[in-house]
Amino acid sequence: MRITALITLAAIACLGVGPAAAASYKFTLHNLTNKDVTKISIPKGKIVGFKRIPASSSLTFTVEFPDGECWASRVRIKLSGGETSDHGRYNVCSNEGVTIYGR
């Protein structure tokens, strides 16, 4: 039984059957404010490699989407002091990132 299970798993891996791989996109956040960016959230997106972005700095990180999706319903950026900056529907595939300006 154990050998049959291993052969089945190997066949599934070779055929590509199973959950679709996440698509990864580079995303650059340009922080042109006088506050640090403390968090970014993108619905359905997994943020990889994000860290606090000091004022007047930029950071490139990865956003992963399931099934090769590109569209996020919004991008929400949280600044030190609790302020948020919301950006509407966003195409991560064709855009390189977001710039937020002084607050």
C-alpha cells in the first residue's frame, strides 16, 4: 500500500495535478512621506520580504497571488501614527508599485 501511495504521488507531481502554484510579482513601495510605512495589505496577496520602510525611502518586495491572479481589490498602507493610505483596484502584473506622498 505504501509503494502504491508513493507511485500515485509521483504520478500526480509529473502530471501537474494539484493546487495551482502561486504567481509572484515584484512590488516597489515608494514612501515619500515624513512617516514610516509599518504595514501593507493586499487582499488575496501574500506579502513576502516586507519590512518597515523609513520616511523618504523605497522597498521592493514580493507579492504572491493564487492561481496567477493579478488584480487586487485594494492596496492598504499603514503609516506610523496609525494613518492609512488606501489605493483602489490595482493590477499587480502590469504595475511596478505604489508611491505615497507627503502627509
